[in-house]
Amino acid sequence: MSRRHNQPTRGRSDAADLQRSITSSGGAVLESDASLARRILAQESGAFAVLVDRYHDFVFRICFAILRHRQDAEDATQDTFSRVARYLDRWDPRRPLQPWLATVAGNRSRSQLARRKVYAPLSAAAEPQSLATRQNHAADAMREEIVLALGNLPERQRIAFECFHEHAMPYAQIARQMHCPIGTVKTLVHRARLSLIEQLRQREVVPGESADTPPQPKGASQ
């Protein structure tokens, strides 16, 4: 059965609970993702089905592009929405929903690929594969948590953190890109790291250690 979807709200304000949708009838109004999420969290009947209908094709395309197998892609799609239902309360409604959905869908699809190896004919390597699969699942889950936490950071902190940690850019290059002193970049990265650790600690993703002593990357100075 074909499904019809629209782009999510990308504004930062919750005031815009409705957004325009270009449809054949013209003038139709589509409920924002933020408003829909509130109804889902309030356990309103049928609300989650609306979210699934809105983004099923978007998620399925990502899963199929990775798995290249329709049934596996459907399984990964269902797994994706199950995880979204479980962790929707952690999504910041001021942020667009699609990037998080794409991250979860990619992780669930890679987990499917790993399971293909596990269910292959038994061999001497079966046990190490099972261990590797569990480690991959744990890494996927952590990555999803970090994506959610990054979405809650102020924009400049997020940009500085991603440049430094994900793109391995030196402080001087980040400073030129962000048009600010190197000291400001160091402060932004440091504060972003503290905020991420605190968010992960509050969610019990990492042990409840003090956020005042975050792990330091090699070669980095504060």
C-alpha cells in the first residue's frame, strides 16, 4: 500500500504546532512533529500510527539502501519505529526529527547485517561473531544517544564539538571557520563535552561519575 509523507517542521519554536503541506486539494494543514510527539507521549490512541505513516517510506528507503533485501528492510523499519517509540521522550522537539530517524534506521540496518553473519552455518568463528555483534549493537545504541544529546546543545557548542571530535579539526582551523578566537573554541568544545556527559549520565547511559572530570582526547589541551 502506498504511503504519503511530508517534510517535518524545522523551526526551533514550539509555537508553530501546525505547518503547511502541499497537497492536491490545496490549503491542507499538517500537524507538526512536535505536536504529534506530545500526543504520542500522552498515549493518545492512533497518534503513533500517524507518525509511522508519515515516515515509513523515508525509513524504509534508508534500510533498503543498506540491506538490499525487502523483507530485511521491512524488519529493520519495524525495529526502527519500535526504538523510536521507546525513546521518543528524549527527542528535543525544537530539532528536526528526520536526522534522528535516519541515524536509528541506519543503526538498525547495520544490526540486521550483523545478524546475517550470526545465523550463518555454525563454524569455529561463531562465538567471536556473536560477541562482535553484541558490541556493534552497544556501539549503535551509544551513537543514537549521542545524536540525541547533541541535538540538545546550543548551536555553537554543537558545531565546535562536531568539528573537533567527529572531523578531527584542530582548534585553529575551527576558530577560522567559526570566526572566533581559539580560546573561545576550546571553551565551546569543553562545555559541549560536559553537557553531553551530563545528559548521558542522567539517562544512565554512562556511569554516574562527575561531569567535572570528562575524558580528554589525545593531544587536546583545555
